[in-house]
Amino acid sequence: MTTTAPALSALSVADRLARTLADPRAVWPGGPPDGSRSWPQSLAGGASGIALLHIERARTGHGDWDTAHTWLAAAAHGEVSAAANANLYFGAPALAFITHRAADASSRYLRALERLDEATLTVTRTRLAAAHLRIDRAERPPMEEFDLIRGLTGLGAYHLSRHPHHKITHDVLAYLVRLTEPLPDPAGLPPWWMHVAPSGAPSAGYPQGHGNFGLSHGIGSALSVLSLALLRGLAVPGMVGAIERICAWTDQWRQGDETGPWWPGLISMEQAADGRIHPDLRPRASWCYGVSGTARAQQLAGLALRDPSRVQAAENAILATLRDPLQLDKLPEVGLCHGTAGLLHTAWRMAAETGNTEITAELPHLAGCLITALNQNGHDPELLDGVTGAALALHTLGTGSAPAPHWDTFLALA
């Protein structure tokens, strides 16, 4: 275990935050706030997300299983959805994801995991059938078909972690390959170009849809999951070609230079026709749309394709961001999705992957910025945008470890 002063400070703050999140009644004295994002089975904002923190702490010997079990029970309270709204971040798949991490260390959860697995398999098969019919019709994909949060990439990330050699994992990977195969299009748009706005719904502002690079709702998560599968020896026919097609598109739109490249979060039809991205459209360095996510996807792709120049470009991108005060100032939030915790954890994951000491050297400063922000009042307790995600990032930095099954699988980072 890492014992440097910055690591000990990060772990101390993570411990303190975890204590404030130990009792559901103290976290939500009047019960969870209204809205599906805070329903117990929501990974982003509900009890499932907070359970993940306590499971990870218990698995690594820094927390107790009683607390983890309390939050697991809270997460599973009430009717669990396996309907059309179920996905990696909600319902049976979300509960399966956190229960898998608990069952890895405690046999008491194996029976529950089996039931959740069956529900998740059914959800995935239904979604795959609909997706293949859409491709057969040569139609553009809706966002919720393939994105990480609501779609098949997220379900694929779960299956790749839970049972990599299961037929369902092969089937999702095969779908992701097919997602990248060209559709009839005189404009030459990629087959993952969506016919909707970034909100996921049709909009007059995006009459011809958009192309999305991000890890949360775009092709970045598919690039990560396909690359992770290839790195783990789980190639399906056409996988290398699929990764190369995504990389060719992201290369086309890569901005900056070799010392500090960056990628847009999304592009409109007007931008695609114009062939350029204005520098003012550079996204902030968040996980969801910015370099926190896109650089990790590029690093994984480079490793999977055995392309050291792509790996170097990805690591240069994250390093340039970590050294740029202007970019860091654009992340006032603390969370994993939009904030500093997402950049901190992605940078840690990238440095740990290849032993990049330059990235590692920048982490104490960024952790200090996150800790300073956390000392301010008014943060949401949730996983994706709040204190729970920040605590997980600091815990991982402090322990220097994120053992498999990885907690950050739900971010398509591992």
C-alpha cells in the first residue's frame, strides 16, 4: 500500500467522507429526494451508488461489511426494474453490478447475484434484438441504444466484468462491432451518428442529429469496451476493424498538437460539413465529454492495437491538462462525471496502466484541489456528481489499488 504523505492525506479524507455516508438515515434524514435519479436502485444518485463506495472499502480492508450490507439492502428496497428503463445505471443491471463486487468477497450475495444476473441477461437480449432490427432497417441509432449510461455499451461493460466468456458477452461485443459498420449515407457520416440532439431527444437545434465522442453518451465508451475486451483476449470477428474505424474518426477530429491533443465532445452536422472545430468548443476536462474520458479511451485503443504513438498521444493529452491551470479551473465540481474526481481518477488509472511517472507526479496537486473543494459545504452525497464519487477517487489514490472486479467499470475506465 502507498504510504506517501499525499496518499495518506487522500485516504484520510476518503475515510472521513465515508463516515458521513455510513447511515442512510443520516444521509437522507427525510428520505431520498424526489426523482428517479435518487431512487434506491439508481447507481448515479441513489443508494446503489453509495453502496458501491462501502463495498469497495470493505473489499480493500478499509471498511466494514455491515455498512456495505446496510446500503445494499437500501439499494434493493422496493420493486426492482427489469423493464425498458433498466440499464447499467438503473434497475436490475445496476444492482447486479454492485452485488457482483460484493459477491466477489462474500458468498452471502451469490444467490441474489444469480437472480439479478438472469434479469440482466433478459434485458440485454431484448435490447440486442431491437438494436439489430434497427441496423437491418439502416436507420440511425437512438442515443439510448448504445450509450454507456442507458444502452448496450453499459450492459456490455457489466457482462465483460461479470462473465467474460458467456455467450451474452460475445453477443454484445459482436453488436458493438456491427454498430461501427457503415450505413448507406451520401454524407459519409459514421454509423453511430445519432439522429437526435445531445439531450437524446429530437431538437430544432440539431435537425440532422450529432456525432458524440463522449464516454457517457457517445462512441468513446464503445471504443473503451471493445479495447478492454481485445486486451483480455476476447476478440470477436471484426473487432480490430471496429476499433480502427472509431479511431480513424476520432483522429479526423483530434485538435491541438502532439504535446497537448484534445477531442471535441460532440459535433453537429454544420461542423461536420465545415470540417473544423473552433477552439472555443473545447470541452472542459470532464469524464463525460472531455479529456478525462476520451484520453483513457484512446490509451486503451492504443494498447489494444499495439500502437505506441496513440498511447503516447493519450497520455500527453491528460498530462497537458493536469499542467494547465486554465483547464483545471473549469472543473469547480467535485464529482466523477463533471468534476475534479473524474479527472483525478482517470489520470490515476492511466498512470497505473503504463507506469507513467509524469502523470503520477501531478496527482497530489489535483487531489489537493479536490480536497479543498470538498471542504466547502453544499455537496450532493451521490456517486456520479457528488461526494461518494470523490471519496472513491481519493480512496483509490490513497490505497494505490482498485482490485478486480473494478469499481470504475461503470465509467468504462477498466
